[in-house]
Amino acid sequence: MRDDLIGYLAAEGFERELELELGDVSLRHGRLLLAPKPARSAAWAQNLWLEPREMTFRSIGDAVRQLRILGRNWSMYSVVEHRRSALIREALPYVAARPIAPYSQLPRAPLGSFSLLDRNRMLVSARCSSPFPNGEARFQEDHVGPPSRAYLKLWELFTLTGRWPSPGELVLDLGSSPGGWTWALARLGARVISVDKAPLDLRVAAMPGVEHRRVSAFAISPQDMEDVSWVFSDLACYPGRLLGLVERWLAVPFASPPRMVCTIKFQGETDHGIAQRFAEIPGSRLLHLHHNRHELTWLCPG
């Protein structure tokens, strides 16, 4: 294995999107695509293998010994030889993959990744970009309060970035029905203007600090929202229309511009051109969260 490559692990089901995004894939191993250095921003990658190398081993014990020399904590990505891979993983120090509480501190210990290429060869990287196994952030879900599972996208984003609205901050939730994001934001103590022509879940609408405006998200004037600290959008609309909405907000000369978080939802084929236009907005960031489907999350500033 050449040492001039970086490994990009695609979000499950989106290998083609990642391949098109990278453009110059040298090798492919399941969802793991290897492309020339340097490492680059790749929205459709859930984890980057920063130091991929190929190793040969004689036995399970030999594989474990070599991995332990390189690092303590390892995550398995299995494509072939699944049973043999599992036996190697079981002989390594246990890495907890249980769901975590939202807003938890990210694991600090380095987490490497390995994957068997065949019975006696494996691809390993002692350094990876994500602190979670294969980039999969899993949370202790609330099965009672929220009206949908959309809140998990916010939990993941806030946990990864370490930033979220503070109690008392005014935030705007566009396209909010049935209220999954509004629920998560109100739980933080934020004051939420929840915007959707459709109704909110009655329990969410009754939460302290929630104001429901039954109008279109596109009818909200950014000029009238100078006190808003965050703008959230999980709107179900064409990506081009969402980009127009974002550009309207970015054009307003706010004294303190709000932080923006939007879900770009692709309908049919992925619109890579629109995704690139979002990625090119100065200071922003585009990523595929573990809890995203055929969509990307855009945040500004990133």
C-alpha cells in the first residue's frame, strides 16, 4: 500500500456520492475509498483514515500484536473475512460503542481503524478523523418527548462541534413541523420562534419559550430578525431553493450575524453542483452526519 493516500469511509449507501466528490479515487475497499494526499474536506465521508498502511500477519495473535504496537484503541471496519476480523477485534482492548448522552465530551483517546483485505493482510490507520467507531455517533434516544427522530441530527452536530444555543438565546427554526428540532432547542432553554404552516406537536407547542408562527419559512424577512442568534432549517425543499433562502440571510448586514444550520435534502439524484455552492460559502462547513439520510448538513460559520 502506498503511503501517499488518505482513506475516506463513505456514509453507508453513499459510496457513489463520495467517489464523485473526491474525483480521483486510487483504490476502493468496500465503503473505504483511497485517494491521493493531502487530506481534503469530503462531506460524504464519515471518517478519514489519515495514515493508511498495509500489514501482513501470520495469525490472529500476530495481527493483534502488530496493532498494539501502533496504538491501543482500534475500531473494526469489516468487508471480508468477517469472523477472523471479529476474533482480532475481540483480542484487542475493548472500545465502548454504547450510545452516549447528548452534549457529552468527545472521547479524547486516539481511535485507529483496521480492515482485513484477505486472510493474512489488513489495512490499518492508527490515526482517524472521528472519535467514534467508523464515524458513527450514537445517542441514548428519547422515546417519549420528541415527536420525531430529527432531533438526533442536532444532538450529533452539537456534540461534534461543542457549540449549541445558550439558555435565553433567541433562535429561529424554519420548517419546524412536527417539532423535533424545536423540542431539542427548547430543551436547551433557548427561546424558539418555530415557523411552519403545518401544526406543531401539541406537547412541543406548549413548551416554555416556544412561539409558533404558522407561515411559510420563505415569508420570514431576515431584516426583521436582528435579535436572532441562530437560524435552523430542516426544510423539505429543493436544494436550490434553500440556497436562495440562505443567500437572503447572508446578504443582510447584521451587527451580529446569526449562526446558521441547514439540512440540504436531495430529492432524486444528488445535486453536486448545489452542494459545491454551499461548500464554497466563506467560513462554512458541509458534512454528512451519521443521522443524515440522503442529505447534508451545512453550518455557517463552520
